[in-house]
Amino acid sequence: MSSKINKLWPLLKNILIEEIGENNFNLWFQTVHLVEVNKNKIVFGIDTSFKREWIMSKYTDLLNNSLSDIFGEEMEFTFKILRKSGEKRNIDVSSYIKKIKTNDRDFYLNPEYTFEKLAVGAFNELAYSYAKHLAENIDDHTINPLFIYGGVGLGKTHILQAIGSRIKKKTPSIKVGYCTMESFFNDMVKSITNKNNVSFREKYINLDLFLVDDIQFISRKPGLQERFFHVFNELYNRGKPIILTADKMIYEISDIEERLVSRFQSGQSVEIMHPNEVDRVSILKKRMRDYDLSLDNEIAYFLSQNIKGSVRDLIAGLKKISLRGKILGKELSCVEVKEVLRPMFSSTVLNIDTILKVTSQFFDIRLSEITSTRRTKNVLIPRQVAMYFMKTILKLSYPSIASEFGGKDHTTIMNAVKKIDRLKNKDHEFKMQLEHLENSLYSGR
């Protein structure tokens, strides 16, 4: 019992700090401790009912997911209020609310997101180079703003926060502000509700470095665009560096004011692409060290080939292996690794049906059309793209692919693959489309 408790709490604590930040952890979980660990139930001790209710309302999903990652199965948990003898039962709720409000105004940088922990490959090398240069040369205005874009889970947030962490480490006095566009929007709504526009404005315009994640959230929100434009302009005109990330290129963000598009395009744009096989293995090997793992090459290649999602999915797989190994007190075998990560494999493996479905959705044609004999351009290109991905991703033979398209001659498939390859190398816009579609295939949408 005591050995399980001794192992579990440090693991859970690290996950919580990584997810919600040290400030929030200290505010809500500092007095939490493990009381009991049974087969399928965990009891936490806590000092006040107010903290218990707050944790249950805000962090239930996080605790469920974290415990499931550690134990490999769903675990029930409860909080038992344990007060020291003579301790007052009544608490000053206003003091907690005050701390919460103050904490909401802090800008948090995840200590895990550093350049040292970033795996660099052909897929993100250019973005890394710009980010590293800016972190070392904050006064270089030639790339301001820096706009980084790419699919979900490819490490944009990691690079963004690594810039902030490096600059803060070099010059602690510099005011670094990191937020998502959604949290900026929430701050704006709070300021309007509380009639506190001055504090909202000062929070952002006094920054020396502004890092904004998921800028695409600004789409179709004219009020948000107006506020963000003025903050952006204020910082830009004073020569303060601004780094933005999005899941798509600037001109692909719909319903956004032209003046904002113009501002975003005035600096440097750089893409993070989906990593290839070599990149994925490199990422796994580098991050293994961060989680005290020494998995052999066979397992690294197995993971790379079977976790077909994003970089984030690869890292999540390593975390699951590390957590399970620590709770069991041993390094997992290849068979045990496969068992731990089986749910990830089943949800990320690509197949022919997925390629046909996602490709037809991407090009906005009916699924029946992509396998038909129609040869109009709006159908022919998507069909050839599907063939291309079946060859390059699934590694199917030309005759196998031909059988999926009504038994066409295999040379037709060969020519289609070559045509898409030529188009990709010749037409930059088509190449971007192809890479976005590939990201969509891996994320299953």
C-alpha cells in the first residue's frame, strides 16, 4: 500500500504541474495527499470542502485521464476532508477568489517546452531556426511578426513557448506574455463584463514579447479582431516582437479583416510539416531520454510505424510507457509496450477507406465520385491524390491500388502517382494543399 502511494503521488504531481502550471498546482493541490490506493479506487485527503468542490468542478477530467494513463485502466477517486485538530472549519473564500483572479492574469510558460527538449528534423527545421534566432536576437525586427503554421499536434506551441523561456532565462526582467487566442478572447469578455477595459489593455500592451497560439480562433469574430488589431499595432509600432501560430496559412483563415491579414503577412511566415519516418524515429529517441526510457530501435520503429498521429501523439505514447513502467517498477518489454499503447494504434492506423473518405471530403466531392470512371478535373485530381497516398503512405502495390478503382491497369496508377509527385514539386500551392490533406488523414478528419 505505502509503496504504491509513494510511487503514485510524484507521478501524478508531475502530470498536474505540466498540465496546469506550478502556480495553479500550489494553489489547489499543495495540501492534497494520498490516503488510500485500492484495486480500482483512490482516496485523496484534502483540507477544505471549498478546494474539493473547486477541484472536482475544474479538474475531474484531467485527474481521470492522468490516473488512466498511470494505471492503464479507469480508476475511481474521491476526496476525503481531513483537518488538523483544532483547525477552523470556516475558510475565507474571498482570499481564494482573490488568488484565482490574480493567477488568471499571470502568463504561464510550460517548463517542458524548451529548445533543449525539442526534436528537430526536416519537418520543423526552418521554424526552429527562425525561433532560435529570434530568441537570441530579440531586437531583430526584420522577421516581426513571425507567423508559424502547421497541422494539429506538430509542436507549434512547444516552439512558441521555447522562445519565451529562452528569453526569460537570459533576461528575467523582460515581460513575456503567452496566451491562446481563445484566452485573449476570454480576457476581453471579462473586461467588458467587469467594465475594466484599462486593465485588459495594460496587461497586453506593456509586454516586451507577445506569443499568441491558435490565431485562427479569431475567424468570424469582428469584435475580437478589432481589439486584437489595436493591441498588435501598439506593440508592433513600439518594436516589440510578436510570434503567432495557426493551424493553416494566413490567407486560409476565413472571415478575417484585410488589415489583420496585412499585418500578419508583413513579417515572416514559416510552416511546420508532418514528420516523415526518419523524423518520427528521431523524435522518439530524443524524447525517450526526457522520460527515462531506453527502448531499443525495434520498439522505436514499431511506435513510429503504428502511432500515425501527430508529434503530440508520439510524445503521449512515450508518457504512457514511462508512467506504466514507473508504477510497475520495471522497464516494459516490447509485448507490454504494445499492450499499453494498443488503444492508440487502433485509433490512428490509416487504411484505404480513410484515405477515400477524407480525400473526398477535402475536395468536396461525393465518395462515390472518387472511385467512379468520371474524368472531369474536379474528380480526376482528387482520385489521383487518393492513389498517391495509397502508394506513399500505405505502401500498396500498383495492382492492389488498381483493384480499388474498378480494376484499372496498374500503369494508370503509376502515371497518377508520378503526376501528383510532379505537381507537388512544381506548384507550391498544390504542395501546401497536399500536406494539409496529409495532416487531415493522420488526424482522422
